[in-house]
Amino acid sequence: MSTQEAKNHLELLQGTLDLLILRTLIFGPQHGQGIARAIQQTSEEELLVEHGALYPALQRLEARGWISAKWGTSLNNRKARFYSLTSAGRKQLVRETTKWKRLTAAIGRILGPEAKGS
Amino acid sequence: MFRRRRKESDFSAEIESHIEHESEGFREQGLSEEQARAAARRSFGNLLHAQENFYEAGVWLWWDHLWQDVRLGLRLLRRAPGFTAIAVLTLALGIGANAAIFSLINAVALRSLPVPNPQQLVLLQWASHNEPNVNYFERFRGCPSGSGRSSSSPTACSFSYPMFEQIRAMRDVFSGVLSFRRTNAIVRVGGNPGKLWGMYVSGDFFSTLGARAVVGRTLDGNDDVSGAEPVIVISYRYWQNELGADSTVLGKTTTVNLKPFRIVGITGRDFPDFDPGVPVDFWLPLAAESIVNPHAPSRTDANSLWLYVLARLKPDVTNSRAEAELNAMFVSSTTSGPTALFKGDDAPRVTLYRAAEGLASLRTAYAKPLYVLMTAVGLILLLACANVAGLMIARSSARQKEMAVRNALGAPRLRIIRQLLTESLLLSAAGGALGIFFAEVAAKSLVAFLSANSNVPLQIDVGIDWRVLGFTLAVSTIVGILFGFAPALRGSRIDVAPTLKLSGGQPGPIGRQSSRLSNILVVAQVAISILVLVGAGLLGRTVLNLQKADAGFRTENILVFSVDMTASGLAIDDRRGNRLNQELQNRFAALPGVSSASYSLGPMLIGGSFGSEYNLQGAPPSSALSADLLPVGPGFFETMEIPLVAGRTFTRADFESSAKPQPIVINRAFARALFGNGNPLGRVLTEDQSQTSDWQVIGMVGDTKYENIRKEIAPTAFTPYKYRLSTFELRTQGDPKALISLVRQAVGQVNPNFLMLEISSQSEAIDKTIYQERLVAALLVLFSLLGLALASIGLYGLVAYGVARRTHEIGVRMALGAQRHEILWLTAKLGFVLTGVGIVMGLAIAAGVTRYLQSLLYGVRPTDPWTFASIAILLGCVAAFGCYVPARRAMRVDPVVALRYE
């Protein structure tokens, strides 16, 4: 649904957005647009967060009690809704990170050296 | 539904803020204001979609869907008025019956007393291994664990006054202790005297309960000392109903058994009938009992047990702590000293029973029948559920197309289930609302029946309170889910494509699963009806047996009543009482329509009896015979038509002399027990372990039942009755109750202040003693007819539905030459098989559970084969009819029409 010009971005795997949001928030409270930008920049522009999916995801994380939200003022003096990590969110992040690392390592082992060659 | 609510406007603001930030970034990259905004919007993607996602997750949608479901449900139900009416009515009957019985249980057993902190109230009951050493001992009704008559472990709720004072002194565990006892008396306030039930209460009765007077004051400690001014408190009910709520009665003088008492107050409107259902209309100080009743137990005697004791626990004291402290005191003070109540090894102990609901005499009296009835109505409700579920299944197959369309249009399965469940909950809510109305009517008529048949006036308030409403709401909801769930699950499981291909009015193909479900439902219905029918059959036979039971005398055409002479103010000693009895007897006997008249100490067959111990003179105490005793007037046996077997009955002369031995008449059972086959005539008996020759047998009469019609015939002695306070028996030529006004005139001619009380015919009196059985039987018969009707409707529906579905097949078969009876068998077979299975299962379950009815039965075993067989046959016939009617329609199918059916 994105109308962004095709820059050959990687598509986010199902379920990884939540993990990335939690991870981004570990550096402190951030608003939605900031989160999207941070993910984009930290991934060296490889990952593009579809903004339409970002807010429902934030909504979902908030409902689960992993993040909390508060209105505040951003760096350039604009009103924005800031999200921060709760302690439950922190635990969830650790769990998910471990899971993700095991998963990628396993997939890496299966794909093996040929994949490296390409 | 636990999501936090977040407003849509808040969400839009966040999106807006996002776009601002984003366009700022684009501006920094050198885009113009407008271009930056457009780029930001573009990069956000579909704004509407994001907002929709937000909405989907929100709370609003949930309500929206619910509201949609409700509206759709109502519309669909309105479009099927027949289905809706039958379903709602079935549910209303089921729920209503449950709510009615529950409101009765609530009224007599569950409702707390309307006093502050009722949960702190405890009733004291003692138990011991041996009978206490007492001068006077009352066993009260309404003791929490019954008042044990067995001498091995006697138990009672009665305490002595000194013991009450000792308990009252235990200030560290009880914040208040009160005592009381019930009484009845002739009370006259201004106009007519009436016999009322009341209480003697200790001075702290009202203050401990926390009750105030609505007019005047309640009783207090100053009233409860001997020599205090005699005062009385009147119930709100009596004040309203009998005194016209006249507040000038305050300070007026009333008489209680002719003794003057000043009215000082009226209790509050909601002051409890302490024993739910048994009304109390006046309260007197305990100390005033000696004024009304010269034989009142002494307040100083530790060996007279005559008071209920009720205590209020201190807020921080547990039941077990209070019990421990109480027992330490109780045991030491009742097992020592010369007047010790118990021996040390009797292990006496006191138990504290929760008294938040008041005393329990009604609970103990009605518990069994009420729980039997509750079970029966519960089963009826299950039946009703099964029926409505059956209807829903039939309907859901008819609605398969609708479901398929909705599914094809994108409704997820969960939404369809929810929709169907909403429909069934709507039905059950309607049923519940109507049911409450039924319940109100039914409970009122039940109470009317109960109080018409009780010797103590009953005041059961079966008002619909929050507990009944809550119960009904819960039952309706559970019922709605119960009968709605399976059909909803099934209705939502649809194969879209083939279903949509079916033509217009055709019912969908019936799944294996749904027909299995309908079959199970029908079997369950039949089995449940069998259960209720067997219960009704057993109780019905019990009532027939009881009504046929031989009392030993002719119970028809006898008028029974008592004459109370206390209100006349005459000083009546026994000699004068004897003369008055005989004068009344002569007047009654002379009345037109009366063949003969007599009197006795009390009536027969009303649930009470007197008794004594007799022994042969000089025989060891171990051979003493404990027998029932009824002192009777002249002509008693002739009036009652009790046959004389040997010797003679009493003559007038027997009532004049007081020389010992006195004449005594015994029944056959008595003679058999004490003399075996020997001739009893002329034998001399002693009474109550005395060694003097008290009685000489002058006659033997036939066996009669005495206490109640259920009881086995007991050895019974009849002695000449020479005292006051009599019950009169009149043998009449026609309807005994037609003579009441004539008899009342005759009483008035002897003394205008004599009261004629407790008037009934002998057969009515017997009916009253078996009213529990009659009530349970009548209701069970009613319920079982309801169950039978429901089950046969279920069967009818099953077979009719099968016929409708197979019309085409039947047409083909007939066209191919099938015989009509083959078609009949083809369509009705399933119904017959299911009925058979249901009957067998029902009988098996019934055989296992009817023993719980044992204590209510008379003259019939819980597994009476005749009852079981006839119930099975009855149900078989009704079920066969229910299958035959629709199957006959199948037989009449015109093959030509049937083949064109599609």
C-alpha cells in the first residue's frame, strides 16, 4: 500500500515490527515518526516502516502493556505522542531478541555457505 | 473488552503530529512547504486504512456489532413469530417454575434478617451423650441440627435462665446476648380477642438485634424485672391489619389471657419474623411470663431448660474462639455441683450456629420437599432447553443459506456464532422476563396452599427481591448459552458453495452431526420426562395410599374444634371444666344434624400426641410400655366409631369418681404388647414407675392411628378426661362444616366469651398432616405433564422434520411401489428407537436416584415396579402418538406431488 518510490527496500517479516519498535524505544521515549525514522536509519535505509502499519502496531503494544504513551513536545517544539518502554516491554524485548537470534542463526546454518557466495 | 478507550480525535491528532514531523524532514531536504506535506502524506500510506485499523481494534466496534446483532436478532425473531412464541413460552415456563421454587427457598432459607450485621448473630445449641437432669425441658422447633429425640445423643436449643445470664456475662466475645421463647395467647386490644403468636423476650432483645420501634419504644432491661409495669410491644403487621394503623393505641391497655398490659410500642415495618414464615405479633418481657402463666418455669432454676439463646459475636471474634470460650464455661458449670445438668462423661458441648437467616423451623420442615421440587424444576428447565435447542437446530438448517450468504460476504465464523448466540440470549431474556411474572403468580399460590394447610399461621413473604432477580438473570443467561451454543456452532459451520447452489425454499442438506445432536436431544428429553414422571408417580401413589390409609375409625363427617374458656374470665378449675365440657357436649349432641358428640384432650391425626409409660403392677421397670395416651370424654368411642373389642367403654360414672384404680381403655396393640394373648380385662397397671395401682383395664378397642396417618399403629391408652381446655368431636349427618355457625351459637349460649378455635373437619385435619406429600405430588404431576408435553413436541418436531426433508424420497419409494405401512415405519422408526433408548436410560437413572425420595414415600417402594412399568407405558404411548401424527402425513404423500416437489 506504500506509495514510496521503489527503492529496493527489504520487506519487514511478519511480527518483526513489534520487536523493532521495542528495540528502538530502549534508548528512551520516542514518538511514532521518530521510531519509524530511527528504524530506517539504524538499518542503513534497508528497512522501510510502512507508517500505516506502525500506528496499529503501537496501539497493539500499548494494549498489551509493553509500551506506554504520553503527550509531550518534540525537539522542534511540536506536540507529539511519546512512547516509552515499560518493564514488561523490556522483558518481552529480551525474550523476542533471543528468539530472533536463534531463528536467524538456525536459518543461516541451513542456508549455509552457498548463500554467502551470491 | 479490557482495552483502554482512546478517542478517535486523540488518534487523529497523533497522525497529524506525525505528518508535521515528516514534512519538516522533507523541508530540510529542500522541498517547498506544499511538496513536503504531500510527500509526508504519501509516505504515510493510506491514512484512512490506518484509522480504520484503529477503529477495528477499538471498543466502539464491539458495541456496534452487539447493537447490530441485537437489532438483526430482533428483526429475525419478529419475522418468525411462531418459532419465537413457542420458544419464549417454553423458556418462560421453565425459568418461571425455577424462579418460583427458588423464591420460596429464598424466603424460608436464604434471606438474611433485616437487622444490622446479621452475620454476627449465632444461635446456641447443646448436645450431650445422655439426657440432662432437668426439672423442665422444652425441645424447640427450628433448632439448626434438629432436636434429637434419640436418647443416645440428645440435643436441643433450650437453656436455663441462670445459664443465659452466665453467657450474657461473656462480654469479651459477645457484644450482646438475648433470650426468648415463643408463646401463643388470647390477646384483646379493644374489640375482638384473637389467638396470636408472640414471644417472651429478655430485656436486651431489641437492642442486641438493633431494632427500633416505628411508634413508641421497644422493650428494654427495665421492663424485664419482676414487679415492673406489664408492657407489650405489638407487631407492625398486626397494627396495620387489625388496628387500622391507629397511633392512639399507644399507651392503651390490652389483655393477654385476660391480664392487662400497656402497649408501649409498635415494631418497625421490617422487623423480622424471627423464624421466617412463622409470624410473631406481640412481644412481652420475659419477666412477665409469670403474670400470664402461673406455671411458668422458674428464672432461678438451673435445671429448667426453656429459653432460646442468641448471641451477637463481637466484630473481631471468630465463631470458633467464641465456641471454645463458651464451652469452657458451659462444661464446668453444667457438670459440677448438686444440680449438675450433665455427668462428666456425657461430654456436653455447645455449638454456635449461624443465625443470620433467623431460626430454621420452616427450613427444616420444608427443606426436603423444596429441594425435591427444585430438582424437578431444574430438570424441566433442561427439557425446555433441549426443546428450544431442537427448534433452533431445525431453524438453523432452514437458515443455512442465509449463513452461507453472510459468510460469502465476508462475515467471519466468530461473528456468525456471535450473532446466533445473541439471538438465543434474546430469546432466553424474553423467557426470563415472562418467567418472573409466572414465578410471582406461582409462588403466591404455593404460599397460599402452604399456609392453608399449616397449623401455625404462616407468613411467607415471597416477594421478588434482588436475589430472585439475580437467580433468574443467571438462569436465563446460562439457559441462553446452553440451548444456543451447539446450534450456533453447527449453524456457523457451512460449506458455502454447495449451500448457495440450493434452490429457494429447500432446506439445506442435514449434516450427520446435526442429526446426531437432535437425536441426543430427543433421548435426553425422553429420559428427563421419565425421571420427573417416576417422581410424580411415586409421590402420587404415596398420597393415594395415605388418603386410603385406614385410621381405625370413620374419618368422614366429623367436625373437630376446640373451645377456649380463658377469655371468659371465669375461674375454671378442673371440676368446673369437667361440668362445662359435659354441658357443651349435651348441647352439641342436641343440635339438628349432629348424631353424637364427645370431647378429648386433643384432636386425633393432626400431627401431635400425648404419651405415658405403663407397667404391670410389681413388674420390673424394664418391662414398662411406652404408649400413646388420649384422655377422652364420655361417648368418645361411639362418636368416633372406634369398635369395642372386649369389655366396656366409659360411662358417666367413670368421670365422677376419683378413686384409684381409675378405669382405662386400651387398644389391641397395647394389649398385645403388655399382655400377649392373655385377657387384659381387669388387669391393674401402674403409670410412670409409680408402685401404686393407678389404672384398671375395663375395655379393649380396635387399633387406630393417632398422631398422624403415616405413623404405624402404636399401643394407645384412653383415660377419662375430666379437665378444662378440650377438643370437641361431633359426628354429623351431612357436611360437617355446614354446622359451624350452629355450633358457634351453641357455644355462645353456654358463655358468650367462650371462643371456638381451630375448626376443621377430621378429613381436612388429616389432609393437613399430609400436605407436604400432597403439595409435592401435585406439583410433580404438573411438572411431569409439562415435561411429557415438551418431550412429545420434541419427538413430533424430529419426525415431522424428517418427513419434510424426505418428501421427495418418500415420493420415489411410493412410486416404486412401497406399501403405506412401510413408509410409516420408515419415517417413524427413528422416533421409536430414540424413545426406546430414552425410556431405558430414564428408568435406569430413576432407579438409581428415587431412593432420595424414600422419606417422603408411604406404602410404595422407591423402585416400585408397577410405577416404573406404567410410566414407561404411558410415555411410550404418548411418544408413539407424537411420532405417528407426522408419520401419517408421510403415508398420505401423493407421489406425483412429491416428485414435482423440486
